[in-house]
Amino acid sequence: MKQSEVRERAFAMPLTSPAYPPGPYRFVDREFLIVTYRSDPQKLRAVVPEPLELDEALVRYEFIRMPDSTGFGDYTETGQVIPVKFQGRKGGYCHCMFLNDEGPIAGGRELWGFPKKLASPSVRIETDALVGTLDYGPVRVVTATMGYKHRQADTGAIAAALAAPNFLLKIVPHVDGTPRICELVEYYLEEVTVKGAWSGPGSIALQPHALAPVADLPVLEVVSAVHILADLTLGLGRVVHDYLR
């Protein structure tokens, strides 16, 4: 293969059979279970990277079921998002993510810098409850529950929340093991259509795990639980801070 062909074809690894196709990536019937809880502000500040600022001592624990996504197929992910401020704008910092599909793990890490690891999350209806779980190997790490469609939520407020900026810390090592890229990335969810949104009673339990340390941000009080069904496009990102300059 000539150098010119490599330059033309190369956008992801492996060169001849990339782990994911080029974007944009559209999601249909994306289902969220989000339990927001109050946590320890000191521990939150310890994991939020400057120049982001902690907004409130809250954590949004999110389960996201994606049955129809262009390029990535059918998968589920889960993780913790921390409310932050950047240059006066409120948004969310994605602290950790766990999912069950190699393609979006590779694409998420390489393109945006999503902090994704392989595990086994699940969102399902159990009689009258919506249940989210995360297993890391054979170990149950997270259990979240919510009363199923107890109250209609304000879809306008939900759409506005989904439209807020999101922030990631993208880290790519050099071949010698030193950091080659270390950047704060901003991205948005675009073309959002909220098909339904509900609130209800919620609970969440986090178990300690060395490689899935979600319990390091402890649950002090559950603030809210929301269930969302939406179509959206995952927008590509932009660098807002370069830590190596």
C-alpha cells in the first residue's frame, strides 16, 4: 500500500478494518435512566480537572440503552457525570463510563476521549420498576431502581438539559509512554427529539471495586430519578484546553 493510499484511507485502527465507521452517529430510541445524588464535595473536587469548576456537589449516575445507533449497533453504557462550570457555562464532566461493545469503546476513546471501559451494564423493566445494573466481570458494582413512569416530566426542561455542553479529558500516550495528547474536549448532543420523559422515586447502591471505583464518589442522598426516551445525534468535539501547552 502506497503512502498516499495510507493517508487517504486512515481514520481509525486497524487500517484495513477499522473498529468503527466515520460519523456522524445517530441514535434512535435512546433510553436514559438517570439517578442524581448528592456526594462529598471534597472528593468531587479531587477528580474534576481544572480549568473546570465544580458546580454542585452532585453526581448524575446514568444508564443509557442504545438499541439503534448508526455504526455501533445495539449496546448499553453507564457511568458518572459531574455537574461543572467552564467559563461561566454550566455543563457535565464525564468521569467514568462502562459499556459492553468494543466499537463504541474504541471510537469513544479515540475520537472524543470518553473514559470508557469494558463491562456489563443493563437497563430493563422489572414488573413496576426500571432497573439498571453494572457488573464488572462477576461482581455487581451498581444497582439503580426507579418507579416506572410514575409522573410525566417536563420535556422542555429535559431537552434543555440534554443540550448543555459536555466535557471530557482526552488522553493519548506517545509511543514512549509519555502523554502525546492531553486535552479538555467539549461536545454537544445535537438534533435532539425528546419522545418521552418521566420522574419517580429512585434509589442507587454503589459497591467498591478496584477497577470500577464508582463508589469513590459516595451516595449521601438521592435527589431525583428520571427516565428519558429520545432520538439524538452525538456531535463531534472541539478542544477547549490543551494541558501540554
